[in-house]
Amino acid sequence: MNQTVEENNLGLKDDYLNAIRLIERLHRQFLEVVKGEIDRLGVRDINNIQALILYNIGDDELTVGELTHRGYYLGSNVSYNVRKMVENGYLIQERSTHDRRSIRVRLSDKGKDVRDKVNEILELQSDKLAETGINSEQLQYTGAVLNRLERFLLHTFGYGPAR
């Protein structure tokens, strides 16, 4: 029996919505794991989002705008998070010597400690992930599909991350 175009599109729509829900749920679960691990390590003055921002900054020195442009932070209150991390000693903030309006941030020693802890968390997760049978090729394929979905939304409808 041949399916009509409408039936095919209905299945595709349902699969698309399910994938979006799974992505959101997976992201929330990942954040909860990071939160649990940093809590277990005794880090109380930083949240999971901020810990991931520190991890993503790494050894770079960036402007606040670059944090969002590079996809290191997707929320709307990046300035608040940066300010809290500066106040708590995780980030060092300096005005750019070339453009006095621009503020650059880099990790302090305390920030580097958290970055290293997050790296350990991700290493442990990678080791455990290998035990599930999920391999690098599967994750690369999944990433490629997600990148195509992102481009689809951005280019087809003009919505997507500001990159």
C-alpha cells in the first residue's frame, strides 16, 4: 500500500517534534549530571551553566559577545553569569587595550580548577558512554544531522542562533 504525501509528512512531522523534545530533554539531563558532579565536588558558588562556560572558555580570552557567538552560552543573561563568575573569582575581566568599550574575560586559577573538574566529568562520561555501545561514528552522524536541522531552521525560516 502506498502512503500519501500527507501521511509521509505527518510521520516526518512527528519524528521531527520527537527529535526536538529529545534534544531538549537530553540537554536538561546533561546539565543535571554536571550540577550533581560539581555539587559532589563541593563547588557551591557556581552553577552548572557557569561551569560549562568556564570549560568552553578554556585558555582563551574572549569578549562577552564571543561567548554567545561561539555557542558557549545560548541564554539571554550571559552578562549576569559573567558578572557572577567575576564576583566569585572564576573569571578575570579586563578592558580591551584596542577598544576600551570591549571587555575581555579569561579564567582565573579558580576558574581553571573548575574547568579541569568539568573536563574530568566529561572524560568519565566518555568512558562510560563507550560501555553503552555508542561509538564516535554514531555521535558524528548524529551531530551532522543536528547541524543540518540547525541550518534548516536558520536558513529556511531565518531563526536560529546568532552566529
